[in-house]
Amino acid sequence: MMRKQLLYILLWLMPTISAQAQVTYQRTDSLTVCRLLAEAPVKVSTLWFARQFLGVPYVAHTLEVNEHEQLVVNTRQLDCTTLVETVTALTLCARQNKRTWQDYLDQLRMLRYRNGKLKDYTSRLHYFSDWIRDKQAMNVVTEIQSPNPPFKAVQQISVNYMSTHPSAYRALKTQPDLVPVIRQQEQNLSGLKARYIPKSALRRTTKALRQAVHDGDIIAITCNKKGLDIAHLGFAVWQKDGLHLLNASMLHKKVVEEPMTFYQYLQKHPSHTGIRVLRLK
């Protein structure tokens, strides 16, 4: 009897892979998604979904589990990017009154891949500036870049980290022929400019800042690390003492609403220069 129970548990926890649909997930993921879509209020906010994941463990590289690219669904372990994608896909489903597992898969695939089409590893939007550009073209999000202030600074994109560090990526390490494709994507992205709010402008809660950043907006933290554009992602949360960040935190090892203000948070990260702001349409 014990062996049968153990086998049942292992089968429950094993990833389900559908070759036809190119999806990897566990049954608990589909149950979580369907439950949240069923429980979501009619006029649901992005933050409602984001808060359902508070306490979920932070785990990096959860998408790098297959030899060939699959749509990976993992609601049990999140990093900053998969938290944003998961919450955004759920929000889009609920707002369109699409509440099935397949609806969610369609939205997640649309968000994660260039033009919403999964082809191979290089079709995934690895740089978040590329994600922003692609999802704006697909009329999914709007990047807020005015007024000035608080959008006083300009970021000029210059990315090459993936092509210059291929050994850091499982797919590029095992499939070196993909590196030139990634390099071309980086070159296509480099040179683009975007206005952002410098972190100094987050020190005081001004009327302009409150008007520019809304609860539930996607926050992309800009950085000055060589070869990179965005250091971290999360969601804006306004509290009595100012703007805070809801994020999958490497420091806290779980999804949290940061107890410190966003300005205090950014001061602890010298390479972080400010924030870009995205809003679902």
C-alpha cells in the first residue's frame, strides 16, 4: 500500500509534457490557474492576482528544463520574470472572461514569445526591453514615458550579455548555432531609447509620481550593468508611506511586498538607476 501511495505522489508531482501543444507543467499548476480564474472578482486588478502568489518560493531558471523549447508553466516556483508573466496572463484572461486552462496557456505563450509564437529558444523574449517593444506592437501594454518630471532620464539600450556569455545559458551552451541569432536580436534592440524615472525622483511622493505610476503597473528596474538593460521586475504598490514593490525576491527567497519603500530598496542596489513603467491596455 505504501508503495502505491508513493507512486501516486510521484506521478502527481512529475511534469506533464504535451508534445503536440509544446507545454510542460504539473497538475497542480493547472489546478492553481483554474482555481484563481474561477475565484477572481469580475473587476479584478493585477494586484489581486499578484497577491495570490505571496510566499511562493523564489527559484531561478525554471524555464530551462527541456532540451528543446517548451511553454513551461510553473506556479509553484517563481522568479521576477515568471511572476510578471504569470500574473499578467491571468489578468488578461480574467478581463476577457476567458477562464479555462487553454485560455491561460494561449495568453502566457502570447506574452513570452516574439509575436506570440513559440518556435525555438530564440523566439523567447529574453531581454525585457524586447518584451516591451513586442507587447506594445501587439497592443497588450503601454509604456508610460511622460510627463517630465518624473520621467526625467533617458535609457539608451545596449545589450550583448547573452551572446558574450553563452556558457551561462543552457540552450546556448548546448546549441552554439543559436548564438548568432541572439546576437542579431541584441543588435536590433541596441540603440533604442526609452524615458524612465530616475531613482532620485522616487525619494518624495509627489503628485506627478502618483499620477505616473498606478497600483499594479509593471515595474522594470533599469541598470548600468554592462550588456544588460533591465535588472529586475515587479509590480507597483502604493502604501501610506509611498511606493513599494511586489516582487519575486532573491533576497527574501519568495514573493513579497517589500516592507521598505521603493526608494529605500533602490538605494541598496547601486547598479539600479531607475524604473520604466508598463500598463496593461
